[in-house]
Amino acid sequence: MKNQFTLVRQQKNNDCGIACIKMICKYYLTDFNEEKDLKYVQFSPNGINIKDIRNVLNRLGFKTEAVKLPKSKISASSITLPAIACIKLGNIDLYHYIIVYKIEENYINYADPSNGLMKKTFDEFNINFTGELILILK
């Protein structure tokens, strides 16, 4: 069963991945217990990585797939939504996770755990998009 899309804000600078897991769980009405479900995750000062996000989602019963798309290939027909996307923050080697929840003809709508609900053109979105996605196949 699915719910309406709900934004979850990150609580610390490095927990955007956790906020994305929470958003996916809320969307699919799946229980998430942070203490229990993050028990085996190795946290770094920069947060968690794609592998850890997938492992947590898989333990929660989701089937996931990590894909790398050419930036110009993201479209509503190429991915299942919502999907977790990786973006690069500025000119530094710092990565951030967001949820792409809607793709329109000229725009991508996404939930950024630190900045809220966003809407950008494909060109604007692709400036920072790494091409890496976690698809939820549940």
C-alpha cells in the first residue's frame, strides 16, 4: 500500500540517507525503528553510503536496485518513483541523498532532507546529479 509523499527533514548534517529511508518507509507505510533498523550500519563522518541505504531497505522488506544513469536519461519511463538519488554538493567531494518523487515533462520534483520540496528543470537538476539512483522495486 502507498501513501501520499511526505517530506522528512534530516536532523544532523550527515543523516540525509536516514531521512531518505524514512521517507520511503512513510510512502510505503512501512514501520521504521531507527535504533533497531540501523543497528548494523557503519556510519562515517559523512553519513551512510548507497550500499548501507540499500541494505537497510532490503532488511525492511524492500527490493532495491542501484543504477547509474547518464544524466540525460532520467525520465518517468526510465525509473520507478519514488527513487533515492545522489547529488554532489558544490565543488567539494560531499554527496547528498534526495528523493525524486515526480517527473514532469520539463521538471523534476524532489524532496531534499535539508532544503525541503524542490522543483528544477532537467538542466538545473543535472548540474549536481551524479547519475546514481536507488530504485525501489517493491
